[in-house]
Amino acid sequence: MSALSYWQTVQATSTAIADTQSEVIRQAAQAIAGSIERGGVLHVFGSGHSHMIAEDVFYRAGGLACVDAMLEFPLMELNVGRSTEMERLHGYAEVLVSGYRLEAGEVAVVVSNSGINAVPIEVAQACKRKGLTVVAIVSKRHSESVSSRHRDGLKLADVADLVIDNCGVPGDAALATAGASPVRFGPTSTLTGILIMQMIVAEVVSLLDSLGAKPPMFQSANGPGAEGNADLMRAYQSRVRYFPKA
């Protein structure tokens, strides 16, 4: 049964992440927690389907209020076809980051399954020039199996301070049909990218709590405690794009 096979594959990949990436996830969380304790925010960027990893930790119940999701319509799959071309465009990242307030000492997580296209690489470079710590989430196996599209031959893993492997297979599709001409299916990078980001957030919350700092967490708008969300939005609205006026 393909549905069960996919579940088993995702489970095995998630276990591999826990077994092999926990230390670097902890290191990323330590940098983020330190930044938040000093008043900083966490920036998260991804293009194509990777934008969903940024969106998942942005403005949600049980999530940090100090997340700046760097969501750009031309790079989302809402812009079908052109988004693939846009993420390969050299120079676009400089325009993109100019719309965000990036402060030295903060952390930017850049997500790219392949880690070979110009925009995520140059977003990482721009963040490093501004003094941010850059954490990359990539598929190491995929990235190592393909050539860079960056004009200097760089890959995202070459630029980042910390690299977290989503443990995915080259091409992302983890399953294949039987027969002489198999069709590959079952991508895992979105699920594992979201898992990694939520593992990071969980560790950040635990670290802040251990330091005696109250983590700035949103509560569900449909449950008790939601009245505090407006205060958090006011506290971060000068730093986080797309927040409505509170």
C-alpha cells in the first residue's frame, strides 16, 4: 500500500533527522534564543515550496511572535512557472532583503532543498554581510549530487554558518512505481523542513524558559489567552512584516 509506504518513509526520514541532526538543531536554537533574549527576531526564508517552512512558523498558535517570515509572491508556487526562473535570478536577493530590517546578531534560516539556486544563496550572503548568523536547511544528498547554478559555483551549504540536513533523497521524491519505467513520487522536503523548524522552535522555547525569560508565544485566537496576542503584535510590529496594526 503506497500510503503506508509513504508514511513509513517519512517516519524513517524523521528518525534520521532526530538521530543525526539534533546537535546542529540545538546549536541553531542557542543562537536564536540568545538573539531573542537581546530583543532580536528570527528571519526565515524559502522559495518555491520551501516558502511553506517559513509560513508554518509565522503568526500561528503555539508559535513565536518574533518570527519574520520573508514571504515574497514572485518566489512562491502561487506564481507557477515563473517562481522557478525567479529563484535562479542573480541580483534579485539584494532587492528582496532591502525590504526587511535585518540586524547584526540575529539569525536567518534559509531553506532550499537543493541549495544550488542564486536567490537563497545570495539571501544567505546578504544576511551574513549584515552580521546575522545563517542557518541552512537543505538535502545534503541532493545538493551534493547536482551542480551549482550560482555564478561563483557556490551552494547554500558553502555560505551558511550552520547546515541542517533534511535527510531527503536526491530529487526529493522518495518512492517509485514498479516496472521498467518507474515514476517517482512522495516528496518529503516540506514535511521534514517543517519538522526541523518546529524542533528548532521547541528548543528555543525551552532554552528561553531555562534562562528565566518568558518566550513570546502566540495563543490560539479561538481559545483562552488570545487577548495577549495583541500585545505581542504591538511589541514586534516594527520588526515583523505583514503584521496588521494592533
